[in-house]
Amino acid sequence: MVWLAACLVACSEGEAEPTSTPLDAASADSSTFDTALDDSGISLDVAEVGPTSKFTAGHVFLAGARNAEVFEFDASLKLVTRWTHPKFGTVLPAPGQSYDLGPAGMAFDASGNLVVAAVDSFCVFSEPNVVVACHPKVKSQPTENVIFDHLGNIYSTTSTGGTAEIHKYASDYTFVKTFTMPTGELTGVTCDPSGNLFIGSQLGAKSAVYKVDKDTLMPLATISLTGIVEGLQYGSGDTILAAMWDRVVRFDAKPPYAVTTTLLDSSAGLAIAVPVTVDEAGNVYTADYENGAGTAPADLFVWSPDGKLKASRKASEVYGPFGIVIGGTRLPCGAYRPVR
């Protein structure tokens, strides 16, 4: 079995094999994301895709903050490998270290390298467990989300319980500036193809998502969502995906910013969805934080654009999931591809 072979190398002693529901091969190979975006009237204007990444296309990469590790799963959510780095903290028996010490937000750069936000650094990997460099952050703090925009700028959030700061860096990791939102606990960040940012702020029973001008870095609009916002991801049809603890919703990226769809909820076993992303076919990926502290193993889910379950892993090896990215996926925001 694939899982057993991987586990002999990578899994902790005594872990039971999780249950995986397969993803059908046809959907994993489809590529409708760009088409859906074009249908909305927004051009991605993507240039050449750049060097070939050494991270397998279609594989799911997920940061386990408590594990102090990054995990790789195949398209059906079977474990492939896992690795750590000194910047990620200390690998301990489950449930692991404190969630605020480990790896969190992740994104692919223009060369296909995986960028992982540790507490005090951005660590760049050319392939699983092969680090190129770790670049210092302007401030040592948990970073739930990190993105590249369409011009290669890097934006990093704070986290639950964190400040109102967003940090901007150039594509070479040179610090540019820190700017603030009206409220703190900034957990999600994404942008539309024009480069305007969407930044999620937890406010209790309701959350704010600020649409931010790419030039002035000032809010253009405040979008109110019921529930506790976590990860954000720009998706097909000029919409934003938002992980909202007990559900994942889709809302319009333009006025009136209406919530149009609830893609999945607690009826599927989802408990405190935190990271969320999409692939080019529009499939939605998330992982849950279970008991809110990340001390229970996370469940992983893949859903079709219309909300049908395509794959799951209950329970996984991951404790405290934050960053999630899909190998080989070109996104208008999140996985940087140069724009001419």
C-alpha cells in the first residue's frame, strides 16, 4: 500500500492508517480554473509559467504547526512524505508543540519553490526537504497566511490573537513596509487579478474582510461575514472562498459582495476549517482544526466547485493545519506567476 510504504519512512510510531476517500483521476487532471476566471471578464494575463517545479503537480502540501512539519499528500489524500526544518520548531509526540511556534502560511514562488512562513523566517524549499534559504521576517510572529501578488510582492498576515499588521516584502524578501487594518486578528489574505487585496479580520460572532487598494494599501470596502473567518482564496467566477470554522463559503469579489454558496459545512464532519485553497479545476481544499486548539488530528477534504465531496482523509497525521497549497496550480493570487 502507498500509505504503508510512506509511513514506514515518515509516520510516527503507533499512528493508525487514516480513511481516505479517492479523488477521481479525470477531475484531478482537468483545468477549468482559468476558463472560469475568463468567463467573469477578468483576464489573468499570465506569462510563461517559468521553471518546472520539483513539487508534484496535483499533490497537496499542508503545514502542521503543532507537528513542526510540512506534509505532502497525493491527489487522493494518501500520505507521500513529511519533513521538518529547525525553523519550524521541535517535533514532539502528538499533539506536538504549541501551534504558534510552527510553520503556517505557504505559497509557491515564480520558480516553483515552496515558501513556508515560520515564526521568524520565510523558508524556501526547491523540493520536499531541500531548503534553498531562510529569509528573516521583519517581525517574529505567527503568520497564518502568506501570498505573492500578481507583481511578485509578498504579503503576510498575523494570526488569531495577533495585531492589525500586514507586512509587505519585495519578491527578493526585502522588507518594504508595514501597514495596518482597522481591526486585528488578521488570518486570511488573497487578492484579485488586478492586485487589490482582501484581508480577513476576526471580530467574534462576525468577521470583517477588508478590500484594500493595491496602491494606497487603504481599505476600499468592508465586507461583513457571519462567523469566524480564517483562510481566504480568490476563486473562479470573480469570487472569494472563505474558511469560516463550521463551513466554507463563496462570496462575490465585487459589490454587493454577497455570499452566494456554502460549499461544505459541519454535516460532512468539518470542524473549524482554517486553510482553504483551490486548484485550476476549481476543486476546493481545506483542513480543520477539530477542537480549536489543534490537539486533535485534522480532517482533510477536497470538494468539487458545486460542493460534492471528492476526497477526504479522516483523521490525518496533521495537528494544527495552517498553510495549504496544490502543486502545479497557477492562481491569480497566492501562487505567483509573472504578469507582462
